[in-house]
Amino acid sequence: MKNSVSFTLDELHNDKILPVDKPRDWTSFDVVQKLRYASRVKKVGHAGTLDPFATGLLLICFSRATKKVPQLMELEKEYVASIKLGTETDTDDLTGKPVARYEVPNIPISRLQEVLQSYIGEIDQIPPMYSALKKQGQRLYELARRGQTVEREPRRVRIKELELLRFEKDVLDIRVVCSRGTYIRALARDIGRDLGCGGHLQALVRTRIGDYHLDDAWELPALVEEIKSQRSKQ
């Protein structure tokens, strides 16, 4: 059972940050809306979007704590990711359409470790077309949905740690510690290409943001029930 961070309703209405385990198929904004409605706090925000298919740590800021969002966004992040080799998609993840398929060769662990090690440090990363970045005033994902692909400027990001957790046939699980602005989808794409067989992000869990850990996060249903319970006692 998780050791969830305690709180009071008064804290939510003043200045409180709660770690929440975002459910699969929820947007980060869905979580914010759910907690805004449950708590009746007017100002609620989050520090760092997770894609709907991803799960894991989402920092929810209540009331005056929303002013801390820019600082929280700068914190180091940790993820556990699964990469499916052999298929590239237009979104670089499992939600997209396949755009290329390849045979997955017999990859020695030594080669896999060599590729992973090459990403540690500061690297230039090409953002995915399906991202919220702008090109000449338009979101890249808006262009991508119209079937357009445009040149994207590389972005300098930092990979502090990249650890192989598991490798079986055409799936590899990795643990990544990285800076703000790192696209794990792009990392999955690039690792697949370096291995000569393409790949896409199959699953993603954010496990840490700075000193906030997923082990201390609230499950969303339990958090909503706790807020309702406290409100009923007022």
C-alpha cells in the first residue's frame, strides 16, 4: 500500500502540492478537472504533462501552490519505459499508425548496452511531429494531423542515467533519468533506429520528479474519496 502524502482541506485551499498516480487513458487536464471539482478549489494545476496512455507521477498544485509550477517543471524526472522494436509509428508511440516495419535481428546485450550508453550526457533530440511545440505559430501536432511533416530544430537535453531493465525478443524496458524537455517517445524512436530495426514507445510510467516519488502518490479514486470524506465532516 502506498504511503500517500497527508493533507487537510484547509491546506488545499491555501498552498498544497499533492503527488498523484495518473490513471491510464486520462489526460493530465482530466485529473486537474476531477480534483478541482472534488475539492472546490478554484485554482488547480499540474507540473508536467503525461500523455493519456502513460501513467505515473503527476504533481497537482492547489491554490497558491500553482505559482510553483515553473520551478517544479525544471526538476529532474525519472521514467520506466517499454520500447517495442520492429515498428515505427507516426507518433513514435503505440497510439500512432505504423509507418515502417522491420525484422528485429538477434541483438547481443553488449550491442544494446553500447547503444544505450551513447545517449548518456547532453544530446540533441529531434522532437516528435506529434508534440505541442510550435513551428511558425502552429502546433506541430496540428500540422501532423493534416498530414504535414516539417523540419524540427534539435533540442539539447540531458540524459543522466539510462539503465536496461529487461530485454526479451522485441521488447526492451529501460529506466531513464533526464532533464526537462526530454521526449521519451523520441528516445524510443532513436534507440530503435540505432539498433537497425526501428521502434516505438509501448508503455511509460513516470516514477519520480525531483524529490517527489510515485511510491508516495495518491491513487486518484482514493484521493477523491478522501477529499469527499473531509468535506462531509465540515
